[in-house]
Amino acid sequence: MANFRSGRVGEQMKKELSQLIQLELKDPRIGFVTVTGVDVTNDLSLARVYLSVMGTEEEKEDTIKALDKASGFLRSEIGKRIRLRHTPELSFKIDAFRYGNRIKIIKAHLRL
């Protein structure tokens, strides 16, 4: 039961974070970012946010640093939008592998 809830919370957080990063954050260090997934622990204390970032390694690192700096703002906004009792801590990770696999799966389904 808790696993099902954490999955639903993760999907909702993914949608909200995508909107917040695109529309609300004005930091010039944040490049072209796609939120590929959010894994939330069963106790909803930690959320690992997986990102796909376009650019060089230096630009990717700058984007992660900027998002880490803005994590307090993002966490408070998610708390307002989703209305959780305890909003999970956010941990940002670059995720090229997961995003690439998803594209391969989508392409495979389109061929059918």
C-alpha cells in the first residue's frame, strides 16, 4: 500500500517539478532540463529527482548546483501544491541511462 502511494506521489511531484523548473526558476545556470522521474521512499522522507540536462559536463554540474540551491523553494512550492503533511527532501541526479531506455521503449512500441 505504501509503495503504491509513494509511486503516485512521485508522479505528481514529477509533473509539479517540471512546471516549477520551467516557469518559476530564473537562475541563468539552469539549462534545458527534463525531469525524467522521481523516486520517493516509502516513508515519503526523500525524493530522488532524475534529470536529463542538455549541454556539456560543466553546464550539467552548474544546473545541479543551481537546483540544489533552489531545493528549499521547490520543496515549499511542492508542499503547497500537493498538500503533504511532510514534504520530502529533494535530491537531484543526472539520469541519461533511464531517459535513453524510455526513448528506446517508445520507439519499439511505435514500430508495432
